[in-house]
Amino acid sequence: MSAATNCAARGLIALAVAFAATGAQAAGPKVVCATTNAPIKFPGTGTINLNYDLGTLGTRSKAQADAFVTNAVAVWTNVGTSTVVFGRGPDLTEDVTTANLATYYPNNAANTSDGLNPVVYDTDGSIIDAIFGVGTKNNMLGFATTRFANCLFTEGTIFVSGFKPVSDTTLGVVFAHEVGHLIGLDHSQLDNSQGIASTANYPLMYPIANRGTVSLHEDDVASVSMLYPDPALSSVYGQISGTFVLADGVTPVRGANLWAAETTTGKVYSYVSDYLKQGTGYFRLLLPGGTYSLHAEAVQSTYVGASSVGPYATQNTDLSFQPPLYPGGIGGAPMAPVTLGNATPTMFTIAAGCAATVTFGINGTGAIGGNCPSFPGSVQFAAATASVGEAAGSIVVSVSRINGSDGPASVNFSTAGMSASAGADFIAQSGTLNWAAGDSATKTIAVPIIGDALIEGDETFSITLSSPTGASLGATTVMTITIVDDDFATVPGAPTNLVATPGDAQAFIAFTPPASNGGSPITGYTATCGALTGVGTASPINVNNLINDTAYDCSVTAGNALGNGTPSGSVSVTPSASAPLTLIGAISRKTHGVAGTFDLAVDITQPIGGPISVEPRAIGGGHTLIYQFNAPVGLPATADIVPPGAGMASVAAAGNGMTVTLTGVADNQRLTVSLTGVNGNMTVFPVSLGFLIGDVNASRSVNATDIIGVKARSGQVTDASNFRFDLNTSGGINATDIAAVKARSGLVLP
């Protein structure tokens, strides 16, 4: 412009406390040159010397008022990516009042050729009343006005009222806000709609004086940097620019509030479309490095006049309040906010010095272009460890895509047992997680947890990420999961099914082990007959030194590391010197290398076609059956096998037991082995049992439960609690045992 033109004053409403601007990014520049469509600002790098009033400011002294001004300008001067600098020129020569106001206001040619930029302390609000009408001082805290010529600001004035009692913070925010207008910044509309939870964190250039500190929001910093750029700008900021248009991709939408949100920090930056009044819907956002989403909304209809946001919101009939931004027309409801990419936001990455471009459609369409680098990001677990209760049923863990989301990405995952075993403590999982281009949402992996009643202590397994595509692996690629044991040991339950067999001054008490060992292995049993006891590690238990022909009530107690449990019910027995020879029990015995010898109890009550006991261990050098009697036994004796020819048997005697060694016995069959001629007695003592390698759960078949049981104990040394799973009797449970049980899966004892 060749002629000097005043920039219209805008007010700051107190306690509402609404700001106003006299017209760069915040929402855009305050004033645009009509001939060049360039923002109007102070010339050169933006060096402005302010001239402080000589008066007081309400209850505050001149020194206090001066300090507020100095602090307010410092927040703008201290921006490293902006060249704007405020200095303090000579103070005014007088206290500005209504009597001498004409010397400083309005910004006519005479008043703007004096080289002054006054900061006026309207101590009682009378100046504001004189300019805007009586009573205005009740609502207005201050305003700024500038004069420009040839599309450059020449001078400006700030008025701040001392009439309303406000806090130091509010007064400081007022000063700093008006300084922002003085240098050419407009209002911005960034609030809870953009996810800023606290009004105290709204930008300094927000139309309402909400900010809780005299400081700049990130949008304020980007705004002054755009208007007065320092050479260092490109080392900090990149940008995205383009046009905001209708769904046809061509027709511009003017006066919309556009903003970008950084995905990690949540920081937001705004600009009003077509702020340069080019008629194209143009926008430009300065953004520091990061990954962003782009959004648009209508300017709030309450922000008009002195509190307007953008060049098309001065009156409620302007373009910002008409269709398509207000689809129902003036006075109607605003459009629903729109995101580039709609339900699947199009994420874009900004690096210092790069420039992204987009034609952003009001229907959410648009593709990102420009020269910004691709940042596919990396994938990693959100944490390195997690824990889950054994009874929880499952655990769900999170995998994050961080530091970029350009292009699609995927990563494989798989579980592996540590002290916890797949199939026994958790169900193994593997698969692939996928992200679409622009997708940085957290993905999850669910792993089912298997509860049991075993006292195992806490156990662990791992989940590993591997073989990424489109992205790299992050820092945390292995997560360790701890299954927290919820089972606590107690004493065992009571044995059941007692059978007492008399002997000469002794009794033999057979029983079924308790249903529960209390969560801790049973270490032994105590049989009590009257005042006398006998101990052992398995049924039957022998109690000696009884008086013949005397009746005794006998019971059995099981014990573990925590102590003895409740005694069983009692059974009566009468020892006798003439007690008949009776078979009281049988075991299948095998030696497991250096781990020792372990006995498998055989149910002697079952016929060959019934639910007989099963020996799941391989024959090795032969099967050894030990028949237990109620009296000493000796040879001769014979052993017969049914069906005939199913194997060969040899007999040996020692103490109250006879040992039958079976050879040539094939797997997966039922046998009855009968002893005759024991002690010259022609009584037949039959024992029926089955042989099926891998039937560790005694179901008379080999199934998935058996396989899981063996695999769950892989690596364990054989002991009294797990010997059934050491199928090859090597002294440890290993891959050979697993192979053996898997090879027989599906077999059923005939």
C-alpha cells in the first residue's frame, strides 16, 4: 500500500477474559497485504523498541507495570527460531490520560511519525471508556493497535487497563498476548477439541485468557517463527502445506481451522485455511520433527469481532460461518471435525528442513506428497516383562510401532517355555502382527494360561518378535512372562479303601493313596494299630509286634513336607499264628539309571478284562513284578502267563516277597501272571496288569494328555513324583521319551 492504513483495534474482555487481535501461524497472520497476499509485519528482522508510560497501573506502581511489560516481551524475544527482538526505548515523557490521549491515539499520520511504540497504562480504565464507550472498562483488559504503510508495520500501541483487579499471572498473560498482536499474530483455536485437557495449557494466542503461565505454547512458537524466521528455522522445523477443498478436489474451503497433531507428544499446531486470502484454501503449518495426523474443523461461532480467528470470522455472516463449514447456514451447527484418512488416519512424518504437501478434502481424502523422508518406524514390546496369575485364563501383551508409520509393516511372534512348559502351563502361540501404512496403533498378542493344582512356584515363558518387514525391530524384542502360582501346599488328605490282612503277630494294611497330596509330594505313610505303628512309602504298611488273637483297629496317615494329614477311617484286624497265606499287594519295579529304583503299585483286585493297572515304561531287560505276602515265602513256586505264549517268567523269593521276571512281553497287551505252589500251598495268586508304553495317565490309552505330560517334564531328573514319565528308564525325561509317547498316540489297550 502506498497510503498509510490503520489496523483495526481488537479488545481483550476481562474475566471472560476474551482476547482480541488487530488482525502468521497461530491461526495465521493478523493482517495480509492486499497487493501481494503476504503477511504484514515489522520490517527487517522485526526489531521493535517499546516506550513505557510514566503512570501507574491501578494498584500497581510504574516499576511493577514496567516489569510486567519486560517479562511479556521476553517470552517472544527468547524464541530461538525467530528473529523478533524487543528493546526498551525511552519512556514516554508523560503519563497518558484522557487529557493527552490525542497525542498517542488514534494511529493517524501525525501520531505514527513520531517513532514511538507506546505501552499505555490506563490506570483507571478511563481511556478504554473514552475510546469504546462508557462502561467498556468493566469488560476489557486491553487492546493493541498498529499502523502499516507499504505492507509493513510502522508503529504500534498497546493499552492495558488497571481498572479490573486481576492476578499477576492474568495480567502477565494479557501483556504477552497483546505483544503477540503487536508483532502481527492472530488468534488460534486450539483447545480441548484438540485434546488439550487443561485450559491452563491453551495457547497464549487463544481468544480467551486461559493460559496458566506467562509462556508460549508450541503453536505460539511456530507462529512467530513463521512470521519472523531465523536462519536456524530449517534445522528445527519442516512443514506441510497445501489446500483445503471440497470433495471435488478443486473448490477451495476458506476459513476452516486446520491443525496437525504429533502422535507421540500430543503437541498441536494450527492454521486457518486461505489465511493469505488467495482464494485457494491454502494453508501452511510449521512442524518440528515427528509423526503427525492432519485435521480440520469449523471456527467456533463465538469467536467473532474482536475475538475472531482467521480472516473470515470478523462477523457472524462471514465465510467461516457459512456452508460447508456450517452446513445448515449461518446460526446452524458446525461441520463434524474431519481427519485426513478418516477412520484410518493418514500419518505423515516431518523431518527438519523437509516439505510435505497435500490436497486435503473436506471428506477426509488426500495423499501426502513432498520430499519428507520415509519413516517406517520400529516394532517392539511395550514392556520387557509382565506377570499373570495362574487362574487368569490368559494374558494379553502389547506390541508398539514407534518412531514412524510410513508404509505397511509386519512382525512374527512366537512363545517359548522357560521354567513354564507349553501345554502344561500355557498354550503355545505364534503368528504375525500387521500394520497398514500410516498405522501406529498398538497390536496385541493373547496367550492362554493353563491353571493346575500343583505347587510349582512362579514359572516363566517368553514371547519373541522376529522377521520384521517394512519396519525394524526396536529395543525390546523379547518379553518374559511370569505365571504367578496360586497354589499353596497343605498336609495330604486321608488314605481310603483300607484292607487289613492278619499275619503272625503282625498286620498288613493296604490302602489307596489320598486324592490330594496337599500340593507337596507325599513322603511317607504311618499305619497305626492300637499303640503300635509301622511306616512305609507305599501300600501296604506292615505293623509288627502285635499280640496274636487280639483285635486291633488300624488306620493310616499320609505325610508330606508340611506334616501329617488326617487319619483314614479304621479297619479291624486280628493277628494269628495260623493266619492263611495271603497276597496283600504287588508292584512293578524298574531301575532308572543312577536315579534309582521306583515302584509302580498294581491293583491286585482287578480281573484281566477290568480297569487294570498299566505299566507305561519300556520292557528294557524285562518287567519285574514283586508279589507281597503276609508271611515269609520260599520256593518252589511257578508262574504262569495268560494268554499262553505271551512271554516267559522266572521266580525268586526273598522275605515276604516273590519276584517274577517277565521277558519277551510285547507292548500293548493285557496279561495275568499267576503264582502257584508258594510254600507248598496250591492256592493260586493271580495278578492282572497291562503293558502300554506312554500311558502315563493310566487311562489304558495313549492320547494328547500323555504327550503333554511328558513334554511338560522334559529336562527333569527322574524322582518319585515323575518316574512314570521316564519311559526309557534312563534316569531323566528327555526327547527320547517324548518321541516314544508321540509314536504310540492313539493306541488303546485291547
